[in-house]
Amino acid sequence: MESLNSKKQLPPSPREKANLISYITFAWAIPIFLKGRNQTIGDDDLFQPLNEQKASGLANKIKDSWNKEEEKCRKDNKKPWLVSVLRRVFGYEVLFQGLFLLFIECGLKILPPIFLNQIIKYHENKDKESEAVMYWSTFGITLCIFFNVIIMHAFNLSNLNLGLKMRIAVSTLIYDKCLQLSKSSLANVSLGKIVNLLSSDVGRFDSTAFGFHYLWVGPIQTIFVTYLIYNEIGWSAFGGVALILLMIPLQLFLGKTTAMLRMKTALRTDKRIKLMNEIIQGIQTIKMYAWEKPMAALISQTRGKEIRMIRFVSWIKGITLSLMLFSSRVSIFTSLILFAILGNLLTAQKAFVVTAYYNVLRQTMVIMYPLAINNVAECRVAIQRIQQLLFITDTNNNEKQNKCPKISSASTYIKMRKVFAKWNSQSPEMTLTDINIDISSPSLNIVVGRVGSGKSNMIQAILNELPIETGEIDVNGKISYASQVPWLFSGSVKQNIVFGLPFDKNRYNSVIKACSLSRDFELWTDGDETIVGERGMSLSGGQKARISLARAVYREADIYLLDDQLSAVDSHVQKHLFENCIKDFLKDKIVILVTHQLQYLPFADQIFLFENGKILAKGNFETLKNSGLDFTIEENNDTEILKRQISKEVEKPLQKEENKKVDRSEKRAEGSIGWKIYNEYFQATGGYLVMSFIMVFFVIAQLMASASDYFVSYWVSKESQRDNENQLVVYDRNVDIYIFSALTFATVLLTFGRSFMFFNVAMQASRRLHDAMFNGISRAKMFFFNTNPSGRILNRFSKDLNQIDEMLPFTLIDVFQILFSFLGTIGVLAVVNQFYLIPTFILFFIFYQIRQVYIKISLDVKRLSSTTSSPVFSYLSETLTGLSIIRAYKLEDQLKSEFFNHLDLNTSSHYIWLAMTRTFAFWLDMCCFIYIAIVIISFFFTNSTSGNVGLAITQAMSLTNMVQLGMRQSAVLENLMTAVERVVEYQTVDPEPAFESENDKKPPKEWPEKGQVKFEKLSLSYFPDMKEKVLKELEFEINPQEKIGICGRTGAGKSSIINALFRLSYLDGKIEIDLRDTAKMGLHDLRSKISIIPQEPVLFSNSMRYNLDPFNEYSDEKLWSALEEVNLKKMIKETPAGLNMAIAEGGTNLSVGERQLVCLARAILRENKIIVMDEATANVDLETDELIQKTIRQKFKNCTLIMIAHRLNSVMDSDRILVMDAGKCVEFGSPYELLNKTEEPKYFYEMLQNTGKGNFESLKKIAEENHLIKKMK
């Protein structure tokens, strides 16, 4: 969301205008290939996606198809099926691909063994009459191989492109659905699951499209090949073919089992990613609570369950892989043994032609067919998971709600008639009960009430977010909305305010002035072009609120819904916002203001007092005062209203010198993958000793396989000699059969064994790499999280980890298998004719050179593909957190357009990677074609036996396939190792100091005994270079059990003091607690001894018990006691689960105020000597604030209490007040002393004067009374 309406202009793809010859020879891709050889491929080298790949076009097609499917199924009373939707969009393309594959597999692939038959037959008989046939056969076999090379790679790219288009189309459908999800539905769908759908599940379409047609092409080819083998060896053919066919039910069973396990795995992955998202969102709270270890234990437990499922899937895939490796070998063995046992003469022609036919079947039925089964099974699971999301109820399904503002009439109004509403349709309790509202003219309407009374829910109902059970809501007019929790996205401040609307300079300037942002823009080096992080991380609470308000006000609307926008700003700014923005700028509009600031009630045209989801009273201020209702639940009298004047402060100062531009773009490594990354992976498997042991199995298995291959040539040569001498000795043949059988079965057993061992250690590596990465980011400094969006971090924990879990092990075992097979084949060829080593090594050298060029460019593009996918996830994350605002502003189409831009950029980089991969494969195969031609033609000039001719040609064909597959797989391996590289990168993020203290510096268990805090020349910066200091050489001391209030204007540095106490940023100077230097002790020893009640409460989707006590340190009695202290015991007791009550993601099933009370309960449980409150009552009503203040005074009276002032009356009874300005301590003394200060400037005195004359006198009186009480003591 960094740049709405800012589509990146890229040049057209050269593939778009490529002719047929250029397309099939990949000539269009060669300039990119050559460019990548000399320089790094970056963003500027990308092209536009092909017209057929553009997300906008595919989105329209699949959305239309989905709508038709929904309409059709609605009539038939069925659920839509995504497969039907895809068939309607891509059906003809899929059919064409299938027919073309049929031509390749049943034409070009079957002909070479037929020609090989004639070549071997000639060398057996040396018949001059058949010499011409041999020449034509040689020409035929080379021509078939040539056309196969020319056609196959262009066809494969076309297939991959089809899968890519399916993936893009479904991704747009998922995003479109996300924009329609109701808030109640969103509570049941985790962000982790949706990220997993986009990162992993949609990727199944790529692999499925590539091999799907083998499910029906394979059996057809089998019929043809079986007939041809039957012509060679008679009924013996059916033994080997039957063995292959018998494996199909086994593969189907394995595929079905894989699908079942895949579903279970996906659920566990969703849970892990959901948990990771919560941890990332709440990382600052986790650090301040010193909860890294319980979070690590929880994520490790979740990851362990996921890995167990992945291990089962890997074992099954290991069985499938083993079947692929030895099925054709066992089939050849079965057919040849049966042929020999039946008393037939085994000739070279029959042995090697049959081998060639089985090699054709091996590729189709042993490799591609089970792969297709597995891919289709996994795709089926992915489709089911995607459909689960698509079937969720949308926001606009409730006909009782106003779907679209009507603005045809001149009047603007909001009418709610007998509205009953609730978030959960299954819940017996209503969220809103019998709500009746009629606002039909421009007016200021203020909504007040206790925490959880239903104020914000009324706003959500008007926005069509809260489902209505009965009643009607009728809205006429354009709506603008500012949420209670400010929603900001990654981008400039200006982009956050304008938010996709045309820029109107005059209105913009007026809005900035009305929302009191002018001073902030002056302080910031880049003004309104200042880049803010995800969720506005680089801004203070007050700045976030004002930007959120500015966005709402900038939008020209008839109705403005403002949910508690005054709660996070100081009294001066609050007064400015109310008078200049709400009363003046919006004077001709309908404004509904939810607030706890009761001093503004006299100015309201209408007041709505909420309690327990009902409107307890409504009318103007005088009417309510004279109504006889207990209006004093909010305030007692006008004096008290003034007394409760709010003085909100801001969180993190952004001063001019602090606002340094930070490069927030994702870094990409360059060049090839170094040995260091491979070393990291192999060490994670268990070390080189473990890998060496597995390699021994690879070596022995290959020795058995090569011996088996050579033994066939040896055997047919013996058979040929015996036939010539007419001496068939049964005993010798039996010995040969026993030897061949022993070699074959040894190969089978060793193949199974090495696969199981390898996948076990690979899963071990996956778990260790994940744990190390989690440890790395959990230990990272807050600077890392402030400069890396959560989507970028989640990308490493989802997509990259998925590649390490599932793709890397299979590619790596492929590379090992091919390497040893290559060495074995070289050995066999050397035995046949040592001169074959010369072209073999020349070929290998050429392959290596081509590979080196390809590796560099493919790694660049793969890394680029990874970095361009991160914004897709970040954009999705930001969208889901801002859904209410997006829908209120009717910006769904604009956001979809921007999402399509992100998808297109990722598609562009991914398609270049696919094209480079196929270009590489094409030119490798062209070299292979030349090599095979040399081997075949060489027999014109040598006097070789038919056995050696058959062995050499079949080995050459398998060798070239093997080498080019090996080169491709080794390149794929390097590409996949970028995932390891990215994971390892997060293992080495600049860490915080050690959690635990060194033995000689570890504080006693009872530390701090007193709670004395001393700052000595303490400076703080949010940047590593310490040049932009937010706190500047602070010098002050807090005595034991003192209650300290911290005050100051916007950007003064108040919350930075808390930041310094918890050592969350970069410090210079010293902080001592009970005479111990905190910089010399472990972070957990420090942080666990300071209790924090933060401004923004963070809860995790676990039980209430876990949210209070993740270490399981306290008894149930203590937990209930803490909840009772904060008035939550009754609510939680009423739930069936009690302390095990489930907390939704982000704590959304509790109000903001209730979440804050849970944080207070945490502080009560910890019983620390130092308590810190950071604007903890910013979003609670006065009654809840009173409860919190009372609890603090009672429970923490023997503690040192540090409070950032949110309501000045709450700190007027403080022992001393610390006044901050521009990062410095400008005043420090008791409230009485500061108010009676004679010398200028009088910072605290002026702050109180700004609250108004009546309030000033009231607060001054409190200070005087407290001074007398303390003096008398």
C-alpha cells in the first residue's frame, strides 16, 4: 500500500512480439541471458507481464466465471466448485495442451526405440542388405531427438505459463474475497491462513498444470509401448508392464494419503503463521514482558506438530521417489528374466530395445504419472482450503442493512429502527439491543458510555460491518470514517491522508491546519513526504490519531463517523481539534463522535448514552441533566467535568533531527550461493558425519545399479557366444539369473533405505533452521521491526520455509542421485569404449559453462521474485487490518488495482525466471542432441558388438538426460538455496544483548528491593549511529516508592524514557536501579522486574490463562484474584471455559478497554517494585479510568510508579512530576512546587493553564491539598 495509484511503468516483454522460431528456440530470451552474465538483474530490468498474464484481465474473467458458477449452483442448491470455474476460463487452453502432449509422448518419444532396434539388428548380423536401413534409422533417431528438443521446452514453458495464469487468477479471487469478509467472519479466519493460501496453496496450480495430462496420456502411451514390447519378447512383456501398472493403485493410495496429510499439514502451518503474525505484531510488548522464551516454546511446539505432518508426507514422497528410481529397472529385470526362464535366447537387440521402451515408460508412468497424482492430490487440498475462504459469508449479505448510501435526495440522514445486532449469530446475547436513532440534519452527535457498552458497535452497524438480526438501518449520504485504533499503511504521511483520492491542495492545507498537523510537518525533515512504517510504527499515538482523522476529514462526505479520535492527544491539541475541525470544518455535516471526553457534551446537538448495548438515554445536554436518569455514572457535576479534563500525551517523539530517512526496501543478496549457505544447511541436518553416512548408501546403491546395467551387456554377449557355439548350459544361465536378481534387489533395498534416512535428516534441518530464524528475530532489536513490514518477515516464515520444508529435500536428493548415476554411467561407458570419455567431458565442460551463466541470472531473478512477493503479503496484511476503513471509503476497486500492480510485478520476475530456466534446458538439450548423434555415428567407424552398441546408445541417451537434468536440478537447487540464504540472514540479525546476566553481575532474586531509579547523562536514539538523539543527557533520580508523573508536549520524549528503561533502543549514558547499572545485566533480569501497562494492549490467540501467565507460574486462585481486582472476574466466570476462555486473534473478542484491564491484571500478578504506565487509560471511559487509578493506588502503593500523564488529575497527587521538552528534562518537582515556581519558563504551569480556568483552579487545589497532607506526615 506504499503507493496507491502509482503503477510502475515497465517496458513490454520481448516475448510478446517474438515469432514462432524465436519462441521455440528461446532466441527472445538470449539478450536477457547475456545481460545477466555481466550485471545484476534488478527491478529496472523487469518487463510488463504478458497481456494474457495481467492480473486485472484474469481477475475479470475468473470473477465472471465464479459469479456464473454461484448462480448455477444456487439454482441446483449446490456449492460452487472452483474446478468448474477454472475449466470455464482455461478449459480450451488445457485441452490443447493435453492433445499436444499426446502427440509428443505417443509419437516423438516412441519412435527412437524403433529406430534403435534396426541399428542394433544391423550390428548383430552385419548384413550389407540392411545397411541402408541402419543409415535411415540413424537419421530417424537423431531427427526424433532433435524435434523433441525443439518442441518440448517451448511446450513446457507454455504449460508453466498456464499454471502461472491460474495462480494469478485465483490470487485475485482470494483478495477480492478478503475485501468482502465481514468482521465477524474475519475473527474466524486468521491472517496466517490467508497468507499461507497466497504463498503456498495457489502455487499448487503451477505444478498441477505442468503434469496434469499425464494422468490420461500415460495410460494411452502404455498401451502402445506394451504392444511394441510384446512384438519383441512376447508374453514376457506383460510381466514387466504389469509390475508398472500394479504400482498405479499403490501410487493412488499414496496420493490419497498425501492429500489427507497435506490438509492436516496446512492447518498446522496456518496455525504457526497465525501465531508468528501475532508475535510480530506484539513484539515490543513481548520484549517488555520478557516473554521471548514462552513464545519460543509455543512456536516450537506448533512447529513440531507441523514438522511431524511434513515428515509423514516426506516419507510417502520418499516411497514415491524410490518407486520412480527402480520401477523401470525392476520391470526390465522381470521381463528379461521371464524371457530367459521361458527358454528364449536373450540377444542384445531384444535386451536393449526392451530397455529403451521401458525407459520411455519410466519417464511417463514411473516419474510423471505418480507426480501428477501427487500434484493433483495436493491441488485438490489447496482448492478445498481456498473454497473454505470463498464460502465464508460476506459483509453485504444482510438485506436488513443499508448496502449503499442513497444520495439522490437533498437531505442527509441516518436512521436506525429497532435494531438488534450481534457479531456471532450463534451467541444468545445481543451486541446491540433495540437501537433507535434518527439524525436527519447537519449536527454534532456525541456517543458516550462505559467500556464495552456498545459505542463503537453502533458505528460498525452503520458501516454495515456488524450483522443485523432484526430492524433496519437507513443511511442517505456519503460516509467518512476514522477508526478507534488508527490504521496507517506503509507509505508517506501524504499518501495516508489523501488515500487514493485526487489531490486538492487547498482542501489538503485546510485539513492539515484543522487537524493540527502543521507543526509536525515543520518538525519533520521531509514534511508530509515522511515515510511511516507499517501500522504507523514511526509515529506517536497522537500523530497516528491526527493523521487518521485528517484522512477522514480530507474525504468530502456528508456523514463523518469519528470513533474516539480525541483520546490520544494533549489538551491543547484536543481543544484545537474539537473547535477547528469538528465544530468548524465539519459544521455543515452530520458528525457522530464517540468519546470519553465529557467536557464537550454541552456543545453536542444530541447525546447518546450507551450501557450494555442499549441506548440508556438520548437528547441534548440539558435534557439529559434534567431527565432524572443516573447520568452521574459518567460525571457528577460540571466542576467534575472540568476536573476530568484530559491531557493526552504522545508516544514517541519525532523531532526534526530524528526523522532520518531509513532505507526500508528489502535487501537482496547478489552472486552465486556461497559454500557458507550449504554449510549452514548441512550442519542443520546433523553435521557432516551424518551426511557422510548417508552418502555411503548412495555410493553402494549406485555401484549395484551400474553393475546391474553392465551385467546385461555381459549376459547377452555370453548368450550370443553360446548360441554361436550351440552350447547352452542351464547351470551357467541360472547363475547369471541369480547374480542379476541379487544386484537388482540390492539396488531396490538401498534406494528405499537412503531415501528414508535422507528425508529424516532433511526434516531435522528444516526444524533447526526455523528455530534458529525465530531465535534470530526474537532477539532482534526493535529497529529491525520498525524497518521491516510484517509481510516481509512472514514471507520468510511462510514461502521461504515452505520451500525448505517441501521442495529443497527432493531437489537435493535428486542432485545426489544424478551425481552418483552420472559417475556410474561414465564408468560403464569407459568399460565399453574409453574414447567416449573425451566427448563426455567436453559435453560436461560446455554444460558447466552454460550453467555458470544461468546460475547467476537465475539467482538474481529468483531473489527478485522473492522480494517482489513480500509486498503482496504486506499489502494483504495492511488490507485486512484496515477493512472497515477501506469499505467505508468505497476504495475496494482502487485497492484491487494496486494489489494487481504488486501481483504483476511479481509475475514479471517469476516469468523471467521460468523463461531463463527453459532457455537453459533448451540449450543443454541441444548439446545433448549433438552428443547422442556423435555416439550413434561413431559406430559407423568401429567394429563393436551388438551388446556394446545397445549399451552405449541407451547409456548415452540416459547420460545426456541425466546430465542436463542434473544441471537443471543443480540450478534449481541453487535457486532453492536462496530460501536457506534468506532464512539464515534472519538468524544473524543484529541482536539485543544477552537475556541472562553473567554470574558475577546477576542481580539477587529479590532485586530491586527498593525501586530507586537513576538516570545519568542518558541519551537515546532510535537509530544505530546515535546521531539523531531523542533523549539528550537526562539527569534525574526517582526515589524508592515514589509516584512520578511524566508530562510534556507532543514529541517531548516521554515514552522514550520508558523505551530507555526497557533498553529497547540505542543508549548512551547510564541507568541505575537500586545502584545497579542496568546495561551490565541480562535483558530478562531487567525487564522481568519492571511491570508495564502499555498504551496499546496486546493479547494473543490463546487462552485467558496463557495471556495472563505464559510461564505457568501462578495458581488459579491468584489468576482469579487478579481478574477480580480489575472487574473482569464476573465476565470470565460466566463463560463456560473460565480461565481457558479463548482469546481471538489480537484480542478482538474483547473491547479495547477490557484488553487494557487484562494488561493491568498482568501487572498485578507480577508484583514488581517498579510499575510503568504508558498512557494506559487513553481509550477507556472515566469509570474504567477511575477503577484503574484506584487499583494502582491500592495494589502498588509500596512500589515505584512511573506514569506518562494521560489525565492531569491522575498525576496531580504524584510525589513529583517530570516535565519533558525536546528530549530534555526541563522541570522536576512536586506539583505544588512546579505550580508555585517563580522563574520562567513555567512549563507545567502553562500546561495546566491550557486546560481552562476552572480546571486550572480545580487541579491546583488538588496539588495544594496533597502538599499539605504530605507536609503533615
